[in-house]
Amino acid sequence: MRSPSDDLARWVPRLLAAWRGPGRGARRGPRPPPDRLTPEELREVAGAVERLSAGLTRERRLAGARYLDDERLLGAYLLFYWPVSYLQARGILSELPRRARSALDLGSGPGPVAFAALDAGAAEVLAADRSARALAAARALAALSGEPLATREWGPGRGDLASLARGRTFDLVTLGHVVNELFLGGDAAARRAALLGEALRLVSPGGSLVVIEPALRETSRALLEVRDRLVRDGVSVRAPCLFRGPCPALERPGDWCHAERPVEPPPLVAEIARRAGLRREAVKMSYLVLAPAGEPWPDPPEGRVFRIVSEPLPSKGRLRYMACGPEGRLGLSLQEKDVGGPNRPFEGLLRGDVVRVTQVEPRGDGLRLGPGSEVRVLAAAGRPLPPPGGGDAPRHQG
């Protein structure tokens, strides 16, 4: 079975072919390589990636703008951010309790999340976006890959979602890097929550609504505010939350919550990143997987269970992480001299792992483990939770 990285490698020549198109292919000179950029192309793309990165992450001036209608910025998105969004989506889709057969991708752009859903097993996907140019790029990719992708123009203000769906529901509805760019202003959280509530009505029983956002503090905290509104309205969270109340990461202004998956980026992405002065050793994102109305929260595994929500934290003579579970957000620590036997997995935990711990005692802002503590990884980052009473989950990438 191919991994998401293997599947992405097959997309790179298609992305380049779609970006070059008939016009670029008609330029004089030798035929460019199918899986990498020429020096001239690299300069062009890296410059556009720098502009897109600054506008979406630092200055945020492009948030909410129609940047995918700009040919150069759409090209930068295709060759750099498309692969990243694809890997983010594949990592989150691997956590779903069941495989989706039909999907609706809202704010799809040129389709990284839509194609991720198809590669994850969906038989049909409808991609909807306000940018005709981005949808044309998605159709070009569908033609190059032979994937069954349908497209439709849509954006907030162009009619309700029920009209877009034309009376049907889907196993999976996705919004990838969309919500943070909508309804900018003082009532943003309420309007975003209303949109997600509308999207949830298009999810079939047992299906999921997946929201992917940037891992910036601003965008992550904004997503958590929307989460809290939905939870107050009775919406259940499938992942990543184990805590059912108001998100404890919002209690302090400096906290936020995001996921991180180490990856080996495709050579094309790594080359563009180096030229643009960006780092791409891991895929980072904030996300929510929501259940349709009336469906309960999944029961957590038995015992004292936590999701690791930080990298290892600097602490002299001890290992320490921030964790969040049914009892809230707190620190887990273990003296280095006490590492061994059943607690040894503690020293190799990754952000996103779900663990069960035993024989802990309150200490400071959290719990201290000792020599007799047991640490079991119940679900590795990017894997679904086992049912209550189930065994440990294998550590592998889906």
C-alpha cells in the first residue's frame, strides 16, 4: 500500500505540467524536465512563493483576497503549497473512523484536499471555489491523473450550501485553509461557526466535517474560538480533542494548539523552499474533525489518557510535554534518571500521539511520572483512536 508521500510523488509531474500548460510549453528552448524546475522557472516560482508566504503568514494582507486569480500566485500555490496541503489532508483523513466514499471540498482552490480525498479512497469528489482560474487548474490536474473530480463555482455570498449540494449529502465535507480568510472582522467567530453549522447539515450520518487551518497562533486560536461556539451548540468533535468543555488552550493568550507531522518533502518543494528562504521539514496545521448533528462524542479509551500537544519542552534533568485529555490541559514530566522499562516510550513521544499513563502524581502545573509509571501509545499521531477497551495502535504513517 502506497504512503501519502509516495502518492504525492506521482502528483509532482502533473503539477508541473498543469503549471506550465500549453503556453509555457510553447516557449523556445529545450524541453524542461518533467519533475523539476529550470533555473529560470525556479527564480520565478520562488519569488511568487515569498510573496504568497508573506501575504498569508506574516503580513496577512492576502488573507481573504482573490490571490488565486493571479496567475503567478496560483502557480506558486500549485508547486509549493498544493503538496503541503495534500499531505496535511492525507494525515487528517487517516484519523477518520471510516473511509469516505463521497466528498465535498469547499474553498477547494486547485484541489489539493479534493485529490487527497480521492487518493484516500473516495469514489467521487465535488470541488467548489470562487476562483474560476483555480477550478480550471483542478480540472487540468483531473485530466492529467484520470481522477473523477467535478467542480462548481461557489463562495460565501453566492447562495447557501444546500443549493450548492443540490439536495444531497456527503460522507466527508472539507474546508482547507478557508475559514481563517472568511468574515474578517469583529463577528468573525459567530459567522464562521454559522457556516460550519451549515456545512455540517450536508454531512451524512457517520460522516465528518474536516476543517484545516494554518498553524499560526492567530489562526489556531481563532479556530478554537469557533470550536467552542460549536461545542456549546451541541456539536461533537471527533479529533483532535479529548476534552469536551471550552478549549483550555484559550485560557492563556500565549497558548494555541496545532498538529505537526515530520515529512520528507518532495525534491521540488525542498528546492523551492531553499530558494525562497523557507523551512519545510514538517507539515504543521490546526484542524478539527466534527461529527454531524446529533452524533455523540467518541468515548475516550479507558484510563488516564492524553494527547501530546507540544514538542519536548526544555527542562533540566527531566522530560516534559504539554498534554490535553478528558481532565484538561496540563504538563506531563518524567525525571531522566527514572526513564526505563514500562515508561520508556515517554522519551520518544511526538506531538499528536495519544497516550495512557499510570502511577502519576500531581506536581506543579501537571502530573509527574515515576519509575513505576507505564506509558502506552494508544494512537500514534495521525491514526484513529482505538475503541474503549481496544489495544494499542501501531505507530505508522497513514
